[in-house]
Amino acid sequence: MSGVFLTLNAGSSSVKFAIFDSNDPSTTPQIRGKIAGIGGTPVFSARKSNGVALDAGALSSLDVLSDHETLIGQLLPWLAAQYGKQPLLAVGHRVVHGGQNFTAPTLISPIVLQQLEALVPLAPLHQPHNIAAIRAIAKGQPDIPQIACFDTSFHRSQDRLAQLFALPRALTDEGVIRYGFHGLSYDYIASVLPEYLGEHASGRVIVAHLGNGSSMCAMKDRQSVSTSMGFTALDGLMMGRRCGALDPGVVLYLMQAKGMDAAEIETLLYRKSGLLGVSGISNDMQVLQTSDAPQAHEAIDLFCFRAAGNLAGLLPSIGGIDALVFTAGIGENSALVRKLICQRLDWLGIAIDDAENNENAITISAQHSTAKVLVIPTNEEAVVARACRDLLT
Ligand code: AMP
């Protein structure tokens, strides 16, 4: 049966959606849009695949301080008008945490929903919004199958050692392990690697997902072997507002010497650190790149220094590198960041072609580079839409 799939990605302050033709879920969605500014003044926008903006209709003014569930409820009639006569066959959700048990996309039932709720403590800033989106659809469209696609699943192929912290065994047993995130993005890149690398796609590849949230994944045979994010989406690379890897002693200092409580530390580490904290100017790479302030340059330099260091830390798990892939907002668009990271990797024999890099070409490595360096746009929604197709058939 033909129709459409709706994908939803409910983040802390936005809900992104996309509508896919069910016969062609692997490519560009027919419509892509979002409600941004949730928690303050929500703003709706949507475009067709050809870039033409769509009329917001009743969504042009949304109530201030509305929550995710309410806003998604209000979005549904607008979406239904876009489907026209095509039936909505399934709704696919990006769900940040699947714990140890959800290793693949899963049809959501009341029991699955309970299990997702039990994982809230592992991702308190993200998981509740994913669950709110699922509830909003269940309320507005109770007969439509809903499918959860997890950011953690892709990493469950890792060896046990790559997933362990050096903590007492009892904590490991209760699930304090390195889960890894951005799995939908890595899954997409892994799925298209053969188009870019042919038979070498199954070699040693490191994917750098550099966006507001940033991480890296080392792959072999297009499967995750190790990754920079750990128990939460706070670990690893420096990010827009998040600190990345941090000596845990700093957290003890904040508590003991500065008297900060858990909520204050959470805000500091998740919202006031990273590019924003170091520059004191912005969390946005594009803004920092156009700034003359030395603090902006220091923030960019630190971002790249730490990215190169993280990449080096992943190398032993795959025994070297045949290809480096840049993706996500910064990875796809910032020639400066790619150049600064690759300069710090020249000891590995990695070299880029400046002209190709400045044009955001697909292959940006120089002829003599020991590893191919590629820029591949990610498409997390396509992974969710494909999962809808696969689970329904
Ligand atoms: P994402 O979270 O994947 O949407 O990525 C957002 C990040 O990508 C922000 O820091 C943006 O400033 C950055 N970004 C987007 N376009 C560019 C660009 N042309 N140059 C530098 N950074 C960019």
C-alpha cells in the first residue's frame, strides 16, 4: 500500500518533522519542517523538497510556553492537509536512548513505552521530549503504527571493552556503560559509504559528526567499533554548548568548593560550556568564524584540537584509518574546521586539497593523502523512514 511516513525528531527546544513517500523513503523527504523556540515563543517553518516555503496557516502564531505534546497535537491537522489523499502509514521517531536492550527500530506498544520511560534517567534532557511526541501521536492518531529508532542502537555492535567504564562491576551491571549516540547519523553514513568508497567502505573509517552536538565513530565493516560519546551525550568532543570529555574531578570541585548542586552543574556542562563557554560569544560555529575576537578563535582552535585528539584516541580500536568522513552542520559546511582538524592529523599522512575543501567538495583529500577525506551530508530522517518501511513490510 502506498502512502506517506512521518518522521519526528523531538529535541529540547524544537520538533523537526519530515514527510516521506512510502515508496521512496531513502532519499529527500517531500516536506521538511520544524517548530523551533519551544519553551519560549514557538516558531513554525516548513519547506517542500524544492526549497519552496509552505504556508503556516493556523500555525503562524503558536501559544508562548506551549509544551511539545501540545504543539505536536496542533501540528497534526496541518500535516494531514499536506498528505492530501495519501494515507499516513506510520510515524517514526528519533529516540535518543534505547538502553542495552533496544538494538534495532521497534514498533511502539504500551509495554515498549514503559520501557522507554524507564530510560529517562539515562537521558533526562532528551528522552522525555521523545516520549511526549509519541504520546501526542497516540492521542491524535491512535490507529497509526509508531516506530522508535534509537540513537544508541548503532553502537551495540561494539566489543564489551569499548563499552566499559573502569568503574566497579556493580555499576556496569546496572547499565552505567558507554552507550554512544548520533547512531542514526552514523547508520545513514554507513549505508551510503559504498557509493563513495566502493569495496573500501568496509575498511577502517572514522565518521566525524560535527554539529551543535558532536561525536565521532570508528567503523569497520560499516559497523560501530568505538565512539567518543559515552554514558550521556556530554562526553567526547567539545560541542556548541556542551563541554565534552572532562576530568570528573572538576565536577567534585564544583560541588565541594563552589557548593553547586546537580541542577546547576547540569546547566553549566550542558548549556553554558563548549563553544559558547570558551568564546563567551556564541555556540554557533558560523558566528564564531566571522568574529574578530581572540576568544572566538580560541574556541574554534580548542574545538579542532580536541576533535583531532579524539580521533587519535579511536585509532587503536580499528588499527588505523582508510577514510575520514565529515558530516552534520559544521562537518558539511565549515572548510576552516575541516582544515584545522586535518592539519593536526598530518602525522598520520592525512592531507586535504584546499581548493576542494573550500568548495565543500565530496572528496577533499589531496592525492598523496594516506586516507581519503570525504564530506557526506547526513540524513537521519531517511534512516527513520526506512525503518518504517522495513517494519511495516
Ligand atoms: P547541526 O547541529 O548539525 O544543525 O549543526 C549546527 C552547526 O553547524 C552550527 O554551529 C552552525 O554554525 C554550523 N554551520 C552551519 N553552516 C555553517 C557554515 N556555512 N560554516 C560554518 N558552520 C556552519
